Amino acid sequence: MSYIEYLKPIPVKINYFSGTTNSINIESYSTIADLKEEMMKLLDYSMSKSIYFAVYEICSKKTCTEERFLDDDEAVCDVIALWLKDLKKQEAILEGWEFKLYLSKLF
């Protein structure tokens, strides 16, 4: 919240299935499409190829893993806020949960 309050760019960690990571700065109103565009630029990929990629959310839990592709029109801050809400809501039960964003090629 302090990033939004002081109008500072918000760093978002992006994971790749190769094990590497990058940090992308977003604004409070940035969508998944905006995040994907910045990732494509960072990787020096043509924007025409962006339709073959998606941002992927993974929640690792003790007993299972939940995964989903994020819609391009979702706000990145809304996704992160939902993670924080889940972690605070049942903190004792959720011990060990980890949320990550990945750039994934669509098949």
C-alpha cells in the first residue's frame, strides 16, 4: 500500500520455469496484459508473439498446488491483494503457502 500511497512503481517478481527470475515495475492500475507486455520487452520478444504467452499463477501449499492462467484484463494489484487476503484470513492454516507469477508459453 505504501507504494500506491507515495505513487512509487511497484516491483513484481516474475518467475520462469527455467528457474530464473526478473523484477518488473508496475503501476497500481497495471493489468496482466501490461505486465506481459513489459516482460516481452525485457526478454526482447516481438509483441506479435505475445499471443503465445500467458501469465500463470501458482499457489504452492503443503498438500497440493493450485494453478491458473490469469486473464489479460485482471489488475495485477488485485491478484496480489487476493493473495494477501488469503494469507491473513487463515494464517495458521495457510502456513507454508507460497504464491508466484510465471511467464508461460501457451500450447
